Amino acid sequence: MTEHLPALQVVLPLMAAPICVLLRQATLVRVFSVAVAWTCLAIALTLLETVSTQGFISYALGGWVAPLGIEYRVDLLNAYVLVLVSAIAAVVMAFPLEGSELRIPRERYFLFYALLLLCISGLLGITITGDLFNIFVFLEISSLAAYALIGLGSDRRALTAGFSYLVMGTVGGTFILIGTGLVYQMTGTLNIADLAARLPAVSGTRTVWMAFAFLVVGTSIKLAAFPLHQWLPNAYTYAPSIVTAFLSATATKVAYYVLIRLVFTIFGVAFVFERVGLSNLLMPLSLIAMAVGSLAAIYQTDIKRLLAYSSIAQIGYMTLGLSLANLDGLTGGLVHLFNHGLMKAGLFLVVACALLRVGSPQIEALRGLGRRMPLTMAAFVVGGLSLIGVPGTVGFISKWFLVLGALDKGLYLVAFLILVSSLLAVVYVWRVVEVMYFRGASQEPVREEAPLSMLIP
């Protein structure tokens, strides 16, 4: 069984989704889904340990050896992303749906769990596959499930947000498919390792340049990289908080992983940074994203929209690390991938707990909640400090590496702008903290902490 773990990582949640539809009973489906998610996490941790001690794993589906057959390939990079996706899935799946902003009744909760399992399967498939076309296939599986999950929000605007994401996601998926077709035309292979070996011989052709452009733009739409981020604020604002917690921590992070694969594995550093000069475009856009995302967050009155615009700024940090094209910069980007997944999932789950008590995502509705829900709001403060990058939090570590990467290249202005963007984060985090702790009734409020089933995740 151990040798088939790479396949089970994807097949388990994929097969569990239709089983949820057959089981139907809400409590039974929840227990089953939680068990599947935690099993996926155990598999991911086992794969990470195996790769750490024995080197990369190559799994040939159906016994067809790569590049003729489809290969699942696990190395340290994607084993790390597998752990993030499955860990967030395990935590979010355990979060109760009662009191959440779902438009469907309890007797139809099985549809939510089936969609979430399909989305998990797609994201894990994107991460583990060693085949470029399979990335597109799994991308469509995860995206179709995500569109439906966003549309389950109780606000009618969730449907519009889901449709907007569908349109943008379809454009992104089409771009990726076109780029994949052009690469296949030039090399005759779709296996990622084989592509890396064959592409240098034809990298001077216009077709390869166009393929690279299509693939990067398509992936950037899925990543919500500035200025291709228009779908993200509404999707995160109007989707149920539990859905937003999962997607904000996983979907954009997997897209960033794909971008890293395209740049460093498939096309190569020499082609991307020396011949195409991607840094000349990506670095300014990343810096703009950091500033615009943070400034937009400052002026929001809805806490979910505030966190959504914060995500645009945080994605800017990750793409900045990629554009620096050095060890410290890339380390900062990859570490921030993991760190932002942790803190943003935590923050949106805090919002879900708050909505259970106040029923409104407006920041003013959170008045005095720091004293009514001290443990829940303490979790928000920790997550907020991490968004800022205060020493002692995970956010500080990734931003420190980004600053080191900028200084290593002599980009002192870039290092300064990273610090300025962090100071802007202080403003929007403090706005929420001030309302929660320093406004509200004068008398001591009744403690209404979130249930343990919500508080623990």
C-alpha cells in the first residue's frame, strides 16, 4: 500500500465526494469527510518524510513509465505544498457548518462536503502531478468545485461573485491550455521533467515565447496576481467564511506553486530571467500589489473584504520573492506561501466565529467583541500581527527573507517598500483591533465565546 500513496493522495478525496452524495445524512457525511481529510494529511506527511530521507518519488500511473505515461512526481517542494493543502483541508473540514453563511439547509449539507472534497482532490492533483496537461485537468476539477462553493453564500451577491470567478477562471484555464498545446507542439511531450530537458533546444522560437506568456498569464489569473485579481475581493467577501478560509489558504498557494514550477523547472532560470526578463514586469507589479492591496484594505468597512484586499498584498509579497530570482527571495516567497496559508485561514475562521455571534461582517458590528469572545479575538490579534510581520510571528520570517533577497541584489528601495507595506498593514489591523477592544458598552459584557468545535480549529 505504501508505494501507492501518491495515487491515494488524489484518489481518496476524489472517490469520497460521490460517496458523500450516497450517504446524505449530515452528521454521517461530516464524520466521513473529516476522516478522509485527516487521512490525506497523514499521507502527505508520510510522503514528505519519505522524500526528505530517500529523495524524490516517481509514481507511474497504470504501469506506463514516464514520459509515455502519466507520472506523479513528489519532491521536497510539492511535498511541502501537499502538507499545507491537506492540513488546511483537515482543519476546515472539522469546522461545523451550523451558523455559517450557507444558503442550503442542513439536509443538503452533503452537497457542500462533496464539493469541498472535489476541490481538495483537484488542488492535491495539481500539486502532485508531473504532467503539464494533468495540471490543467485538475485545475478545472478544483475550479468548478470552487465556483459552486462560492455560490453557496447566503448573500445573493455570492452568485455574481461565483460567476465572475467562473469567467475569469475560464479565461485563465484557456490560456493554460493554449500554452500547454504550444509546448507540446514544439517538444512532443507533456511530462514536466522531459519538458525541462527538451525545451532549451527550441527556446529561441517564437512559439515557446508565446507558450510561456500564455502559461504565465493563465496561472497569474488563478493566483490573483495584480492586475489580474478582480475576481478575488467579491469571491472572498460573499462566499461562506469556511469556504473563504479554505480557498484563501490553498487555491492561490497552489497557483503560486505552479508558477514556480513553470519558471524554475520547465522553462528554466536562464530563459525566464535573462532572455525574457520576467523580473522587469513582475517586480513593479508585485510592489504595486503590496501598496494597492494594503491601501484598499485600510478603507474597507466589511472585515471579509478587508482580509480579501490584504490577500492581494500578501500575494504581492510572494510574487516579489519570485521576481528577485535569488535564494533569499525565493525562500521568502515559498515560506510566505505556507505562512500566509496559516494566518489567512485562521483569520477567516475567526470571522466565521464572530458572525455566529453578531451576524454581520461589518467592522462596526464587532464593537466590544474582544471582551465578549476573548479567546477567539486573541486568535485574530495573533493572525493580524503575523500579517504585519511582527517579530516572533511567522509573517516576520518570510518578510525578513524578502528583505535579505532585495538587499542581496542591491535593491534598497525595494527593501524599504517591503517595510512600508508592512506599516500599512498595521493601519488596517489596528482598525479592527480598536473596534473589538476599545469600543462598546461600558459595563462588563457577557462572555459568549465560540463553541469548542469552532474555537479549536
